[in-house]
Amino acid sequence: MATTKKYTVTLPEELAEEIRAKVGPGEFSRYVTQAIERQAERDRLGELVDWWEAEYGPVTDEEQAQAEAAHRALVARHAARRARLVEEERRAS
């Protein structure tokens, strides 16, 4: 288990209460930790994109469209695979 340390942060009360109501008081720190981890991942990805564009130039609209099409195809392939697995499980039951 990772070592933890207590910090004091200031949050808008409405936001903090919304989170607490959603996750319960015992899960508040975990929720905030996960949110910070996601932001840190986004920051690192942004740094990677900045480096990539400095090295190779900005992504063109055509490249972006190709990447989005490839992503959609991959998502569709995985959805079809999941559907097959669910159907196989249903038949086996």
C-alpha cells in the first residue's frame, strides 16, 4: 500500500458536498485522489502531444480523421466481440 500523507485543500463547498453525497464520507479522499491522478495523466499526455508536435509538426485534420476512424473501428470490433461472448454465455447457461 502506498504511503499517504494528509493535506489541507480548499474546495467549493457545493462541490465537496456533492461528492460526499455521491460517494459517502469514507470514500471522499479516494474520489479526490482518483480525480487528481486523472488530471496528472492528462497533464502528462498534454506534454507528450506538445513534444510530438514540436518534433513532427501539428496533427493535420486528415490525420485526426484517420485516427478517429481507426478508433471507431476498434470500438465496434470490441463491441461485436463482447456481444459474441455474451451470446455464447447465454447459450451455455
